[in-house]
Amino acid sequence: MDIALVLSIVGLIITICFGIIPIIVYYNRGYLKFSKRFPFIISPKEGPVTITQTPIKKKRRRLFRILIPVFSLVCLIIAVLIIKLFLFQEVVASQRRPVAVILFKNETGDNSLDYLAEAIPNLLITNLEQSKYLSVMTWERMYDLLKVIGKENVKTIDEELAFEICQKDGIEAVVVGSFIKTGDMFAIDAKVLDVENKKLLHSYSTKGQGVASILKTQIDELSKQISRGVGLSERKVNESPQNIMEVTTSSMDAYNYFLQGRDAYEKQYVADAQKYFEKAVAIDSSFASAYMFLSVTYYALSNLKARDDAIEKARAYENKTTEKERLYIDAQSYYVKNDFSKSISILKQITKKFPKEKRAWLSVGINYYGLASFHNAIKYFNKTLELDPNFGPALNTIAYSYAAIGNIDKAIEYFKRYAAACPDEANPYDSMADLYFQIGKLDDAIVNYKKALIIKPDFVSDVKLAYAYALKEDYDQTLKFINNRISTYQTLASRTKGYWWRAFYYYWLFGNSAHALKDLKQYSSIMQRFGGGGSEDLFVYIYASLGQYEQARQCAENFYYYLLKESPNFTSSGLVVYNFQKMTIDLKEGQIDSVKLRLKTIQPHLPEVLSLKELSFYYYDISYAEALLAQDSLDKVIIVYQNLKMPSNLWEDLGHYNLPIFQDVLARAYIKRGEIDKAITEYERLITFDPNQKGRFLILPLYHYRLAKLYEQKGLTAKALEQYNKFLVIDKYAEAKMPELIDAKTRVLNLTPK
């Protein structure tokens, strides 16, 4: 604590004591009492002083009556002034001097050192923002302002442009510089300029042996000189812990890879980002911020074991980061565990301490999106866009949020802004394709998914493109893009996801459980190395279709415990999924009482489901209808379907969206009632893509077979043949012994005119 502050506090206490103690003493002796107009004081008795009182006593009493309230008032004024002085000092201390560090010019003649033009300012910013007396414009904020003034594509920033940027953000002092190299000697020149009058405040030079000296000595020396140059006292300069290697890395190469990885991740080129971050931590095994981003990247690639290892290492070395980075690491450690509420709480600390830190505002919004709190998410995305109107990730996520609440016009508006802001990136096209997919424009969706893949051939668009083709029943194209992922993608995790999707299609579309099981085991064996267990849910349905019920039940148990481990805050969601899986097995075995019991177990938890809420209610009704159908309660089945609400599609989880398979309960109920025409109408609905429907369930090929049999039963031969042939399209993918396939081939032969 400052010595002046200590002395002031002591003086305040003494002053109050000398002012209050005499009053207390005289009050206790009965010489005075407080009037209703305190702090004014009167004698114990109202009225004139009695004759027995001596003149000396009368004078003394009058003196007390005058001096004591005056002295009290003086003490009070002094106390108020001292307190105001303290408050003023605190305000002054809390006002940070706004400073910017702008691009440093490469004057070495060596293009391989161009990365230092970005690295040096970033390192200086990281070092300077540790000072409680400085408010430092971040590197990203500088580019945000360049976008605002329409100069985001400039290659170099001269002093005039630097002044223009700073004036936009209320910056008082700006640092510009350059670096040169002579032999092994590496030198940095820096100038501190006053933004208002454009005058030079100070200039400095530092030298060191090689590029490594930048981290070892030069950044620290420059940071101290810059702090002095903007007017900080020596005491304030020395208060700041300005040792850059202690809060970043000891390697310029590692820092360079870190910057490249961060840029790739922002574009959602996660495979590229993974490579850069892995190179960074390979060079510096204690680089905490690189580990944090690496954890996020592994999460995007479904490498859960590596994700957890990376975030644990980030936390282990977080003492080697700035306060802001520590908060980011802590928030991320909760985010990857789906503890969004805790992550939000930590991120809000960043927004409070660093109100212009747009990534923090964005991250709060993303966490609210994870909680399906879309209106809150939109609020924080808007705050992000106030700081940077063209920030791609914010434009992207706010568009998805508007789409999630059904405001398609707003979603289109923001997706178009995203595409305009980032025209050379794959993700804007992928996002626009998602929206076209949601509103039922499949051809437009396919065009945009393909555009994304042209820009970035190993982008995630291939999975959604394959699904769009499956929805159009073009299975050759579906498998083409899935097989391409397996054979060509950069990372093992990315390729491995292709095995899951191929297993899903062979099981769901083609009824080829043997092929599906083979691919799923391949996927599972690799994912176990990554610490994942997400394939167990598909195993449940495949084993149940093969009649291997015990194995199916064991997989349901495994998947449930996996969900509890991965998402401990989603207990209700896990319980609902677990019981749905068990009901699928129970229905296969005809255990209707067990199904009814599970429905009762699920019902009170449905409102508590944090994700997939619509889908959970939908499958509850479907499962209930299946149980009613098994008991021949056909009228009740129809009532359930009359109140059935179709869930929205889920871009993030299109495969699980279609599990379990059969949704033709109503058609089968009509068949049991002998109402063939109504059953035909229902099957015709199920095989027809309706762009106006919320749902985007795939069309099960088996429905063509069942509809064909009904047409045949009604004597509609041409229509029956058409549907049989549509079903037989899966012949090259389905199991040869599939009963429906064998029967369809026979019926086509019998119905075809000779």
C-alpha cells in the first residue's frame, strides 16, 4: 500500500478521535445533550441559566455550546475531504492510459521474417496489457477498426493510417516500429507518438543476438520503455510483471505456429489448426495458450482423449499466462465438459475486465447457444458485432441462433453478411447451405456445400452434402462423399468419422447390418484410442436388428455411462436417451409392459432435457404409439399422431436424428384396421420430401416396398411396380438374403408384362 495512503488513514482516525471523544466525555458528565437537530448541542436544561451559576461557568458552558458543534462540523468536513481524496486517487489509479501497438515493418530484406511483423506487436500487447495502468488495443481490435474504415486489405500501416485507427478508438498514444538484421545482430526500433498532435513522445532501440533475443530480452525492454514513454512513473512501470517468456513461450517458432493455428481455427479449418498447434507444443511443451486452442481443435475433431489431455496441460501451465489467458483456459475447461453455465460465469469476468475483448463476448454467446438459450446467445453475439460488425464467427453463430428460433429472414440476412465479410472461406458457403437445407431448398444447399468443398476439399460439408443426396434418394452420391472422407481426409479423427456415417447408411437405408457392424467396429476401435464412446448408441440399434438383445442392452448401458461422464450436467438428457434405446430393444422382444414403465420413467424428465428437446418429445410419442399398436389400441394410435409435432432438423447430429428407424406407426395402424387407402396416403406422405415440413428425416427405402404391396393389393399394378423398383435401387448395397429384397424381385417378375 502507498505510504501516503497509510498516513492519510492514520490522520483521519486521529482527527475523528479528537473530535468525538470530548463530546462523549461531556455527554456522560451531563454537561450537554443532543438536540433534535444534531449535531447541534444544548445544555441539559432549557431556558436561561439559573442565578446560582457563576459567570465563569456560564461563559464556559456558552463556550462549549459554541465550540463543540463547530469542532464536530470541522472534523466531519475534514473526514469527507480525505475520503473524497481517496476516492479520487482510486479513480485516477483505475483510469488506464489507452495505448495501441501497430504493425512493425520488416526492413531486413528477408521475407522469411515477415511473420515478425505480426508477432512482435502481439507480444508487446500481451506484455503491456498486464499493467493495471494501461489499456492496450489488441491486435484483433486494430483489424476490426481497419474493417470499419474500409482498409482491411492494406499490407502495411503507415503512421497516418495508425493515427486514423487510434482516433476511432480513443487511443492517446500509438507505438510504431521496424526491425532490421545485420549478421547475427537483430535490432528493433520503436516510436511512441501522441495521437492528438502526432508528435513524437519517445523513441527507443533494442538489440540482441538473433531472433531468439526478441523473447529473451527485447520485448521486455521495449515494454518498459513504452510504459515510461506514455507517462507512467518508474514505480508504476516496475509494478507490472513484464517478462514475456513467463506468460507466453520461450520460442519464436512456437509462437509463429500458434498464430497460424489461431488463424486457421477462426476459419474453422480445424485439421490445419491441429497441425499448427501440435507443432507449437512440440517445440515448447509448456505453452499453455497453445494447449488450450489444441484442446478446442481436438474437440471439433471428436478426439476426446486428446482434448482432455490438452486442456489438462493448459491448466497445468496456466501460471505461465496472463490473467486474461488464465480465465480463457478455465472457461474452456468447463466448456469442453459441457458445463456451459460455469464457463459463462468465467467468461463474463473477462468481458468485465476487458470490455473490448470480442472473443469473450462471442464465447459467452456460444455457451448460451449450447444451452439452447438462443435469445441470450443473440444478445451476446450482438455485443460482439458492436465491436466488430464484420466478425465472421459472430455473424455465423447469430445466424444459426435466429434460424433456431424460426426467424429465417434474419438468419439469411446474417449469413449473407458473413459471406460478404469472408468471401474466400469455406464456412460461409457451408452455413448458407445449412439454411437452404432447413427451408427445403435441397438443390441450393447442394450447390453451396460443393462451393465450400472447392475452397477447402476436406471441410465438414461433405457429411451434410451426403445427407442431402440421401434425402433425395441418390445413394450413389451419398456413399461417394462418405468414401471420399475415409480415403482422403488429413487427420485420422476426420477420416474415422466417415466409418460411422457409412455404418449408419448401411444399417438405416440398406438394412445391411453385417456391413454396418464391420464399419462401426472399425470406427469404435479408433475412437477408443481417442477416448470416445459415442458409437455405442448405433451399436444398440444394429445388435437389436440382428436379434442380439443382450449385446444391445450392454451397449445401451455403456453409452449411458459415457454420456454421464461427458456431460454430467445433462443427466435428464442422458436418462431419456438411455430409456429410448432400451425401449427399442423391448419393442423388438415384445416386452410391452417394460416399454410402458420406461415411458412413465421418461415423462417427468422431458421438460428438463437441455438439448434435443423437440426430438425427445417426438420420440416419446412415437414410442408410446408403438406400444399402443402392439396392444391393438388403434384409435389411441391415431389420436397420438393427430397431436404429433415434427422436430426441427439438427445440423450437428443428423445421424442420431433418424434413430430409431421406423416412423410408420400410423400406416401400420391403418393396415390393422383394414383401412388400406388411409395407409397408402400415410406411406405416400412418408416417401415424399416436403420442404414446408420442419423435419428432415431420411426416407426409409423399406417404405417403398410396403407401399408397393398396398398398391398391389388394390390392383394398382403400375404404381406397385414403380415402388418395387425404387426399393430395388438398394440391391447393390443391401444384404443378399434380405427377405423384403427377395420378395420384391419375385413380385416385379410376376407383375411385369411378358
